[in-house]
Amino acid sequence: SQTIHQWPATLVQPVGSPLSLECTVEGTSNPNLYWYRQAAGRGLQLLFYSVGIGQISSEVPQNLSASRPQDRQFILSSKKLLLSDSGFYLCAWRRGRTGHTGELFFGEGSRLTVL
Amino acid sequence: DAKTTQPPSMDCAEGRAANLPCNHSTISGNEYVYWYRQIHSQGPQYIIHGLKNNETNEMASLIITEDRKSSTLILPHATLRDTAVYYCIVLNAGGTSYGKLTFGQGTILTVHP
């Protein structure tokens, strides 16, 4: 069966510090991968998606970047965090070719607080 | 992708059916209706999807009107664990959508004992 792992689950970072959130998927190959963010009291916003290794599409301009160094690994990064980067970050995957377009599987999320 | 409208909140008694409506009056012919739910502090969970026929799985039923301008998610016997935010999403089934879901505010369903 397929599983998705996201870490760390919770972190508190000072403004200006770097960030690295990691997501890995097991039990599948060539998945589409996604990073979403949910700010307090707001809906989920798509940040990045990837259809393959090294292929990253950004949905909104921001202080964050994403990378996909391996087929089932997706990393969200920032060089200098802003207060507005606080939120609940969710990684998700979809079967790349055989899955239905809108059936995504989400991780448990990483809650980031920037102070 | 078409925009959806959902009531901000609904209540349901435990053991009764929960009927969650969604309006998507601008839906086009190749757009599917998806439902997800998000329990507090967890990632969203896929529930069901449909194009124009009614669908049922182990979690819920999806009723889509004949003109496809609205749909209803039915949880046949709601339990306390069904308390969550429910999202109705319309998505183009074409390859260029890449599964990019647009989440609105959803409906907060509260199931009472």
C-alpha cells in the first residue's frame, strides 16, 4: 500500500531563519507531488506541484521554494522565513498516470510557527 | 475550473443522515465534482467524485442533479467522527489540470450526540 510521510510535524522558527520541510511517498512510482499551505482561518492554497524529478511549478509568488531531488521526495524550503510564512503545510501525492485527476492523498501536515 | 458555493456550517444528529449541498452552476461538461473532508489538524481526505451519475462508496453517496449545477454529499449514518470541514471541488478532468485542487471555505459539519 502507499504511504506518505511528512516531517517535522511541528516547528517553531525565528524570523529570518531557514526552513526545510520534507515529504516522501512510499509504495508508488512517478507520483505527482504537491505542497499546500493553510494559514490560520483560511483555506488551503496550492504552493507548488511537480510531475517529475526536477520539475517544479510554482502557483503563487512567495518566499518559498520547492525541490524534487528524487522520484518520491519533495522538499519545501526557505532561506529566510517571514512572519507570514506561519501556517499548516501539507504535502500530497497523486498517481501520475493511472490515477484519477483529482484524487489526492495528503500527509498529516507540518505546523510552522514563525516568531 | 468552476467555482463552488457551500453553506458555511451545518449540524446533524448522530445516527442521522447528513446531507451537504454544493452549488456549481458554471460547471462545464468535462469537469468532475470532488468531495474532500478535513478533520481538525489533519490533512484533507478524499471522499468521492462524480461526473453526472450518482456515485456511492463505503464512505458516502454523491447525488448530482441532472443539469449538473448542484450536488449533495450524503453521509447515511453520521457519527461523531464525521465532524469535519467538507469541501466540494470542481476540477477539469483534462491533463492540463495536473490535479491542482482549489479549496474554498467548505462546510463545517458538526455531528451532535
